[in-house]
Amino acid sequence: FVRSLIVTESHVRLVHVDRGGTYLTPPINIHDNPHTFIRLVLGISSTSEDVLGIDTSVQWSVDPETGRKSSGTLKTVDGDGKAVVFDLTKDNAPFCRPEAVGRGTVCWYGTHPDTGKHVLIKDAWRTEDNALEALFLGKARGLDGVVQMLSHEDSCAETKRFAPEHCEPHGFPNRIKSRVVLELYGPSVWFFESRYQLVSAFRDAIAAHGDLLKRQVLHRDISVNNILLRGNSGTHSRSSVLIDLDLAVWAERGVSATKGDGNKGTRMYQSISALRHSDPDNEHPAPPLDYLDDLESFFYVFSHLIFGFSQPGKLFERTRLFMRDWETPIERMSATVKENFLRGPCRAISVPSFYGEACKTLFRAFRDFIKEAAVVKSDLQYADITLEERDRQLKELTDKVDVHYARLDEMFRVALLQIEAEDLRAKSDPTPTVPAPSSVDPRHETQPAPRGLKRLQEEDSVPHKRPRLDL
């Protein structure tokens, strides 16, 4: 937490900010209560890190010549529950979410003092209605292609214990800080180096998602930063690793009882159905969250990459028109433009020439697959039928879970074989080709995604006649 004072010529107020929210004391007359005023000044001037609201389990050494941090340590527990102090690496700066209020995720890069093993230590503040991430990470133990937890601390702190006297946290959720120590992997799929690597990473991430689903865990936050390339980890044979289970929910046969929430997840990649759950003007209840929502998110991530990069490491200067409003804060608009993207003519969308016929065919097949599911769910939401009939038809769709994952796996497998064949032909015919220019809209592309874990935005209505937007 952080505390400060608002002082006038006659009154003082204590301002307290933590991950749950901001609290403000009533005005205190400094002339009538001088002792209270002095105590407040001494409190916020303290040299005690604990009094100042700093996490004392993290310590830094400072170079006396430069005044900069030279090395650091982080105290937590190992897999046996014994205390261990990790050395914080100087090569990688910790990832910190910039917002004061919210999950407040910080990812530290550490090294075990005895084994020298490199790890990622993740701190996050969850609300009480969210299940502990360690529960889902425990379910994922041993799964190839899913992040592996080495140890965890369940309750390091709670925001309700920080509230100043006379400041009840009305309207603010209590947030609980947890810490998990994870295996360290490579960079985000955003940093793919070849089209084969890109397609392979998606094939393995989708397969890992299916394996996780068999253990009744629905990820719920598929994003470009939550699909990592394997890196140097020796515990995975798959080419990518699915990470970040702090928004996961329990699901039976791929369907969760949890309602969708447009404020949880990454807006750019949220499914149409999940977005419509949060639309305050929508009188038609959206279907329950299921695995098809996550597969739809995979498709949006895949589309963002192949239409965002003309080739590995080279972003287009402008965003393609059909992706322009995918991450708008207005749920209704994001859902509408995504549905139009799926329903519109596929031939009007030109895949950059770098990706070749294999990726073009894969994109169209992937789009058709997602269209079949997303459009059915969208139509059922607005259909003039009973909820019982709607749920029956939805069950018919989600009961095909094994068929759906097998179909996607075959789709990506064929694409990889085609890429290998195209690359082989290119080697035998070294004649250079000039990529065809792509049409783009007059808007800036986003900056490259950060190397790390986190989503692009925090946990964070379509009328009956849905408007169509030009692609």
C-alpha cells in the first residue's frame, strides 16, 4: 500500500491506496487534534519498510557510487514448504503491472541459490470470488505444454487488513496476495521466428488446452502473452507452453457454471459470447462459458499475429481494418466487429504473402471452424426458443469436444506438412520473390508485446438486430 496526506491550513486527511482501492479519512482538525496530526506525519515519514507498505520479503542492495540497485533477493518457500531465498537476476527487470488498483501482478526472475535453476516468481492479488491459481496449477502438474508450479504461498497479505481506522472498505473487494514459483520458459509467441514455429506453437498450445480441459480446468484467458515458446525448459516436449491460470475456472466436459465477464481476460481476444455476458443493455442471456470460447480466443490471437506481422519481427505500420475495434472498451462493439469478421466473406481478407498457401489455407479452415461454433452460439442467444431448448442445442454442440480438438489438431498437422513441402521447394528454387503489398487502415499498430506473462488489460450490448460493420 501507499499512504499520503492532504493538508490544508486547518485540516488533514490521510489517503490510503492499495490493490483493493483508495480510502480517505474524514477531515481531522489539526488545531484541535495536534497529536493525531504529528502521528500522521511521523507515520508517513517512517524509515520502516513495513510501515511504509513495502513488501519486506524482497530486498535490494544499492551501489553506493551510482545509487542504483545492484542485486536483490526474494524470500519464499520451496516445494517442501521450507524457507528459501532466491537471488533476483539483474539481466531481466521484473515485470510490473502499472495500475495501482487491481491484480497488481509482479513477475520476478530469480535463481535458486543452491541449484542455480532459473525460475519465475509471480505475485498477484486475487479477489475472494476467484479461486486460488495454485489449485489449477496443481491440477496441471505433469501436463506437457502447461506451466509447471514449483512452490506457492497461498495468502501473503489481504487488503482488508490495511484499511485505516474509521475507513471501512465499502464497495471495494478484499484482495488476497498469493505467490507462486514457476518454471521459466521462453518469450511470448509474439516473438515467433518462422511460420513453422508459429503454427507448431499454436498446435501444441491448443493440444495442451485440451489436456487441461480433461482435468476440468478451463483457462479463460487465452492471449498472445499467455502462449510462450518453450525456450530451454527440459520438462516439455511440446514447442509452446500455456501459462497464467489465475483466471481459470472449473469446467465439466468443457462447460463452466461460471458466467462470462468482459472485465476478466484480454479484450482483444475475448470471445463474442463472453463479451455479451457483460453487456448491460443485452436482454438476451449469453450461453455459459465453455471451451469453444477459449478456442475462439486462440483464433483471434492467431489472426492478430499473421495480420499484424508482415514477417517475423516486422510489424505492419497500421492495424488491419477488421481488427481495429477488437480491443475497444465497449463490449457491444467488440462483439459485433468480431462476429462480422467471422460472418463476412473470407476471400476479402488477404493473408500476407510471407505465410504462403499453407497458412492461408489454415487460416480459412480455422476461421470456418470458429464460425460454425460462434455463429451457432450467437444465433441461439437471440433465438425465439425456451432456455431449455437452447441449452439442449448447446449441449449437442459442446458434446463434440473430442471431435473438435481432433479436427483442429489435424488442421494444424496438415499445415505443418505443407509448410515443410513449401520450404523444400523454395530451397530447390532459390529465385527471390517480392512480397505483395498489403492493404492496411490508417491507424497505428500496437507496440510489441512485452516479454513476460501478463495480459494487455486488467480483469479489466448487442441489440436484437446486430449492425454489420465493413471489413
